[in-house]
Amino acid sequence: MGTIIEAIEAGFSINGQPLLKEITMEIEDGAAIAITGANGSGKSSLIKLLAGMSEPQRGEVRRNFSSYAYVPEHFPEHLSFTVRRYLALLAEMGTSAEAVSVYTRMFDLDPFLDTPLKKCSKGTKQKAGFIQALLKKGDVLFLDEPFTGMDEKAIRTAMDLLRQQKGKKTIIFAVHETELAAELATHAAVLDSGRLLSLSSVQPTARTMEITYEMDENKLGATPVAERIYRMMAEEAVSDQRIGDILKHGGHIIGVKKGDQR
């Protein structure tokens, strides 16, 4: 793995107002970079600068990728296409219609396929924008607050799909949700008033699942919460195995939900 993007004292301004100041950073191929910072700190500007949508007026940015996909924070309002036509255009450009259908089902978009995008909710637009980015064969995924307006189920689906891309593509994303950033990121870039305060590695976290079940006896050493009702925490990677153990011992699953990060 080599350096895919390098910024050297890069600065960017609009109408004389500096938005980014002396940005110096290296991004390795296959990294997942979470860009964090308060509103107005320059997160969107940095994504556009790294992608090449903007060019620095001071310093330089070296890019070693041939193509990229981009999810903006705000979906273009002027598009008159329906959701179906918008995604079909991607199929005409080399994406299979079958792949489009798989994603629309995953994101529960089928009821909205014949709705003009400009009449869709923010969340529906974001789903369509996210799908187009996944379908594009880009070396780098640039995501600017991609989950804004999405429901929780859609966010989990999007995160699962991004985890599948982790290490295969370079992912550079801005999100407000620190939990989501910790799940996906290999590195975190912290911005403040257009300056890069730090770029550091992120310790991997394991998502846990909370399993509540009913069993005659506490055969698995779980936490009792009521008569014959128990609760167990398990890392997501082994949660199916733990559910299997419960069923094998005559238990009945009451509920499974996301727990805390470890």
C-alpha cells in the first residue's frame, strides 16, 4: 500500500475568505479516514479539495487515483429524473440493472422508484445518492455526511456495505455520529476553523449485541433481568453463535439489539 493522496500546506479560499489553511496530510491506499469537527470547520471543503473538485490556491495536493465516487451532504435539487431513471442511467453506463435492483431493495426504495427526486424526502435522496456512489467503480469513496436524513435501518445497511469496502477502497468521510466513525475509520482527522489539528490512527472497536431470552434455568451464566428472563452481551461477530447456544439449551429469543462499543 502506498500514498494515494498527499496534501502539502494546501489552502483554499472563497471570495477572500479562507476555508482551509495549511493542510498537510498523507492518506494511504485502503485507509478509512473520518473527518471530524464542528459545523463550519471545513469538513466539506476538505473532502472536495482531496477529491479534486476544488484545487488549492496555496500549496498542493497530489492525487494517485484514477477515479472516485462522491456522496454530497445535499443532493442536487434541480434533477428532474425519477429515482428509477436516475439509477437506470448508471446501468446504461456499465452498471448492471440487477445490481441496481439489489440495492434499491436493500434500502427499501422500491415504493419510490417512480417518484421524481425533487419530490423525495431528504432520506430518500440520500439513499439514491449513496447507491450511485457504491455502483460507481471508483478507487476512492468520498462521503460528506452521507447518512443525513436516513432512518436507522438504512444507516445500518449503509454501514454494513461500507465495512465490506473497507481495505478494498480508500474511504474518506465526514459524519457527526462519533459511534459510526469509530466503527468504520482506521484514522481520524480533526479540523478546527479550517486547520488540521490532528490525523491519528483509530483503535478498532467491536460492536456488541444485546440478546434477551427466556430459559427455565440460567444454563449460560447470563445476567438475570426477571423470572426466567436473561440478558447476554456478545460481540457481533459471534452473536449468531450465542443465539444458537441459547436455542440449543431450550431457550427462546425475546429480542436482539445493538449494544455498546467495546
